[in-house]
Amino acid sequence: MPEPRDNRLLAALPAADLQRLAPHLEVFTLGLGEVLYEPGDTLRHVYFPVDAIVSLLHVTESGASAEIAVVGNEGMIGIALFMGGESTSSRAVVQSAGAALRLPGPTLKKEFNRHGDLLLLMLRYTQALITQMSQTALCNRHHSIDQQLCRWLLLSLDRLPGNRLTMTQELIANMLGVRREGVTEAAGKLQRLGVIEYSRGQITVLDRTRLEGLSCECYSVVKTETDRLLGQPPTPPTL
């Protein structure tokens, strides 16, 4: 059963703050491809992913889309609620199914308006998210599809347990805003190098160190800033 400590933001809250939120947190299953909100929707809940990944996308009038950020167990979906906008121009889509803890919007705003630790934590998280969005825009403009794929794989892995992703090449192409053929070629290169193994929608990272070496600097910039603002992620227990 997911617990608040399984999400990095909730785990960082002081015990008293978390105790006030705990009765209002409910376990919520996020299905693959589920849309949590569309552009312009009024947000009623926020979601703290535990072992799921949610993509924030911008969609053009023609239907083309590109990912601007990926959110997993380090963060939260729904920052517009405490930023005061109530809605956003992006779409939130589940790219890897799993569980999240859902909190009603009024409960979050009430705690945010205490002007205590939760407010400071949420503002730091928002800065980390803005960094990821800015770096994603830079990466999509200046770096190769090979480098973009490496960055995307690493960011996704950081937000999931283990070293495996369930993801089709078509979905990855939609996230990166590139043609599927480009993703197929880039994934093929990584597989021939022994960095990943790809089969039937399952991507297993075999050599993470080399994957980091093949990625552009955008991954390390985002990770360094996220760890600086939110603290180092907990070390997984050794078996």
C-alpha cells in the first residue's frame, strides 16, 4: 500500500504538516494513457505519484504534441492550484501506470496559506519544475534525437523503481515531438551498444553509466537542480 514517504515531496514535510494532510490523502490508481487534466480544465485535486510517471504536454491545434516535463515520485501534478491560476495550458497524461496519492485542492490551499514549510517546499519544487521545462526546450532545439532519448530515459528512470520502462517507440516519439523513425534509429543504436535492451514495449537499461555519458548536459542540469532544491533522493535498500 503506497504511503506518503514513498513520494519525495510528502516525505520532506515535517511530521506535523504531514499529519494534517494524511487523513485527506487517498490512494489513486493512474492508468496508462489516462488524462488527468486538459488545457483550461479547472483543477480539483493534486496528485503525488508513487510509482507512476505523468507527462506534461503542450498540444498544437493540429494535434501534434511535445512533452515539457515529466513528473514522478519526486513531485506533484497540479501546481496551478497553489500558484493561483486554477487551470493550465498543458495536458497531463500518464505515461507509466502506477499509484499516486490524491489530495483535494482546497486541502492543499489551506495548508499552503499557513505560510509554513509546505509553502516553501512547493515553491522550491516549482523552481525545479521550471528548470526541467526550460532545459527540455533547450534540448529539443539544440541536441540530437539520440541525446534527447538518453535524457528522457534517465529522467524517467529517476522517477521509477528499478531499471525498466514500459513504453512504445510511438509514445516516446510523441513525448519528444519527433518522428517515430528517429526514435527507432536512436533506440537501435543504444541497443547495439549494449546500453539498453528493447523488446515488445519493454526498455531495460543495462548500462546506466554509459547512458549518462551518451546524454547531453541537460540531464545533469535538471538532476543537480532538483537535488539541490528538494534534497538528495533516498537510497534504495540493498537486497
